[in-house]
Amino acid sequence: MVNRITGRLPQGAAVMLGPGDDAALVAAPDGRVVVSTDLLLEGRHFRRDWSSPYDVGRKAAAQNLADVAAMGATPTALVIGLGIPADLPVKWLDELTDGFRDECAVVGASVAGGDVTRCDLVVLGVTALGDLGGRAAVRRDGARPGHVVAVAGRLGHAAAGWALLEAGADTRGALEAGVEPRGALEEAVAAHRRPCPPYLEGPRAAELGASAMLDVSDGLLQDLGHVARASGVRIELDPAAFTVGEPVAAAAGILGTDPLEWVLTGGEDHALAAAFPAGVRLPASWQVVGRVVEGDGVLVYGREMGRGGWDHFR
Amino acid sequence: MVNRITGRLPQGAAVMLGPGDDAALVAAPDGRVVVSTDLLLEGRHFRRDWSSPYDVGRKAAAQNLADVAAMGATPTALVIGLGIPADLPVKWLDELTDGFRDECAVVGASVAGGDVTRCDLVVLGVTALGDLGGRAAVRRDGARPGHVVAVAGRLGHAAAGWALLEAGADTRGALEAGVEPRGALEEAVAAHRRPCPPYLEGPRAAELGASAMLDVSDGLLQDLGHVARASGVRIELDPAAFTVGEPVAAAAGILGTDPLEWVLTGGEDHALAAAFPAGVRLPASWQVVGRVVEGDGVLVYGREMGRGGWDHFR
């Protein structure tokens, strides 16, 4: 089983000793190593009937690689603790492995090791390592009044896709009936199944002098709340500054939802959000969406998000 | 919840950025990092009715720290993906955390980060990092004919303790009735609940020139089989060379078992087994138990262990 998995996993340049020993050995040329871990459970973080094994692998890898990028680091390797049911088809495991492999390949990382055990449900314990290349780690606590807040990557796409899947048969009918823009809806569903984090923007933001950064996993408002709290500042977002992606707009049209809700509260796209000192010339991949001021909390339309969620907030 | 956990976790010198950000930052002064991961599941790897949460934490940490030591490295940090049921008592979680903390402290490591999620059963995804201090990693494939095979740490203790627990009420009766040597039996049960890997012997063996090393997690015969296969050699063990620990002998007396079975096939004590070139002066903590010769497999009494297990083998 283990040999079957490792046989599908080519090793990248940073892996000095891959699977098969008590531990792997990974290059850490910087003299420090960035490390992040997540536990993903079938039924809670993914569903085998909603996502292919390949997409589950890509998404599980992406989530952890994005955490490493959000520190300003370049991901180097993953190690994976894998729990699998005895009756899991071997093909499912092969495709899961391929998903991990291919998402790692996007950033030049690889799966350096792991552990396989029997479990009644599929469990993925994923740990990502990364190298800062001599840069300071970009934490959450460096945002200062006067800094701008910018995002790179997609917002609301995965949430729109999840809402389409959850709405179920009706939406599927609309999709199957060829309701336009069909391509945009499918793109939203695909975004739920497989995020495309802007990995390279992490080290790039660090080089540009980002004062705080994180990856948007729980929704922009909630995640920027972490930055505001850690930095002791208020973040004011400008709703008009957000570009609503076509898939988000299309799904909102079908489901009668405010697309900005997904943009501001939808997680799982693993966009990067960062604060930069005023005057930093940001590349086009970073969109300024707000600013840092004295105070606390995250404000939209001049009001703080209420505890009752979006409806209550509006 | 996360704050409650991290509040119990002091950070060691190697942790440059601890819990609370997208990722942790750990020193890797060697320019390389040793990394090992394991997934531990309630019901499969531990039972809440057989082990205290504190012991579960210590054992889960020990298992991974021992993997790092078995490469010849000094453990620096753990990261933990934690799945917990909604109704898990907070006290259970506190004690689990303390177990992780205290086992890390044995080697000067600490818990640098983690992830908490809801799960129907307790799931522990544990990843350990370590530093080689400029030494070459001790792999499994360097044993050569003429080398000696030695072990450091306990063998068969955890297996004896597990057998006592599994035997259940009768043994408990014997224990409660004060059957002697009671202390030795309790020590066996304690060894099942909490291994004491000889962590420092890992880097020490590497410095002494160990040609191959691993930690004994599945039983000495099986694990040395990995060394024999990876190195392309035969390992001949001398049964008379093993010291049977008092707890193992006492449990074997109660249960009418051959204690050498536990010594040679019992896992979970996380002893270290290594090959050394002939002529290396080994410290008393390492006991020579066999030798490396041309051929394949692992032989005891001049015979290879059969697939039918110990009984079949004898």
C-alpha cells in the first residue's frame, strides 16, 4: 500500500531523503523552517460524493501550502498522515495521491513522507514545510494605521460553488437545462472542489514589504479580524473596491443571493490578504480593498460585522 | 479552545514563532530538517478507557519524537492536528495537552503549532521536526556484513502490558490480590501506556558511526527486517543476548507466555535498534544482540521468523 503510494510521488529538489525511513529529510537552506498542519475529515471537510479523490488531494495540499505561502515562504514539502477505510477502492487512493502530487508540483514542492493507517472514514493529516529564503516571516500583527489592505486571488468562488452544490437538484436542473452562464456556474463548483491559491504572491508580498498577511480560509471578514486583533488596529473595507468574479455573480443570480456576502464571508478559496505600508507599488495581482486605521474590528459600510452574520449585519 | 490549548504550551528555544499564525517557524540550524508524521486514532492506537489523556499525549509525542531520534537527530518541535468530539471533557483535552508538553520537554522540544477540528472520535495527526547538528542522517540501508546489531531502550514491556490489559478482569484480580511481583506488573502496564524511548541514544549512535538505525515500533524482528531488506543483508540475532526485563518476565509468568516472544515481536516501546561497524566501542546503554552477515532476512535460533508468527516460528 505504502509502496503503491510512494511509487506515484516524484521527489523535488528540496527532499534530501523521501519516504521509506523513520523520517524524511528536507532542505531548510534558510536555517529556519515554516511548518503548518491541518486535519481534514471526510464528511466535515470534504465529501466523497461531491469531490473526486483527485480534487480532495489537491484541496488538502492547497490548504496547507497556502498557509506556508501566507508567511511569505516558498513551500518545499508535505508529509501526510492518511487514514483510510479497508474498503476504499485502490483507484480512489491512487487519484488522491495524484492530487497531492500535482498541487505540490504547482509550487515545486513534493510529498516527502507519510503514514497510512486504517480508519472508518478518510482522514488526512497534512503538514506543509516551507523556506523563507532569508526573509522575515510575515505575521498577522504588523498592520499599522495608514497601511493599505489588499488581496490576491479569488474570493467567494468556493462559497458560491458550495451553495450551488448544497442547493442540489434544482440547481443541477438549471445546470443541466443549460441555463446561462453555464460555464461560470461550473467554474464556481470547480472552485469549491479545488482552490487555486496565489502561492507565488506570498513570497512576493514579503519582498514588497507586507506588514501582515494571512490566507483567507474562513472568510475575509473573519480572517482580517485576526489581523486587526493581532495588530491592535481597525480595518475598513471598501465594498466598491471588490471585483465580483463572474462565477460568483452567476451563482448569486441563480440562487438570489447577494454576491458580496460570498466575497466577504466565503472561505476556502485561500486567497491571500495582506497589509502594506502606504506608498508600496503593488503589482496588478494585488487589489487594494481597504485601509488600516486606529481602533479595532473590521468595518464594511462603516459598520462592524455583527455576530448574527451577514443578514443581521446588513 | 485553541487559546486554552496553547496557553498550556511553553515554547522551547527552537521555536521562533509559535501557535497563532498561519504557520509556525522553527529553527533548522543545520540547513536541513528531519520530519516524521503519524496519524493516531482512538480505538485503533489508544483507548480512552485504557489510557489517561495525559498518557495518550505522551505516547503520541513519544512515537514521533522517537522517529526523529532514530535518524540521529535531536527533536525540536511538534505540530499537532487534533480531532475531538464535541462532548470531550475540557479536562481530558487539558491533560492530553500536558502529556504532549511533558514528553516534548524530555528532549527539549515543544509544540509549535496545530489545528483543532470536530470529529466523532479523537484523532491525533502528529508531526515531529528535528535537527541533525551536521551529522549524516542514519538510514536503514547502511548495515554491512561484519557489523554488529545493538539495541538501546526497552523491549517487550509495552507488549506485556497490553497483554495484561487485554487479559482483563482475571489479571486485574491478580493485581488487586497483591500477587507478586505486583510492582513489575504495574510497570508493564505503565510501559504500554507510556513508552520511554531512549531519545538521546539516537544522536549518540549517529556520532558513534551507526551504519543503520530505526525505532522499534512494530517489534524487533519485523523492524530489523526493514533494515535487512533495505541494506541487502541478513541479521542473525542471539536470543541469549537479550536481557528480559523484570516486568516482562513477571507478566509472562502470570499469563504463561514465553517472554522472549514479547521481546522479539512486541512493538510500541520505541527502543532504538542500530547496526555499528565492528570495533566501535558501544556505551553500556547499547546492548549487542546480533550481527550482520551476507544473505537476507532476520534469523533467531538460526531460523527465519515464519509468517505464522511466533508459535509457528518456534
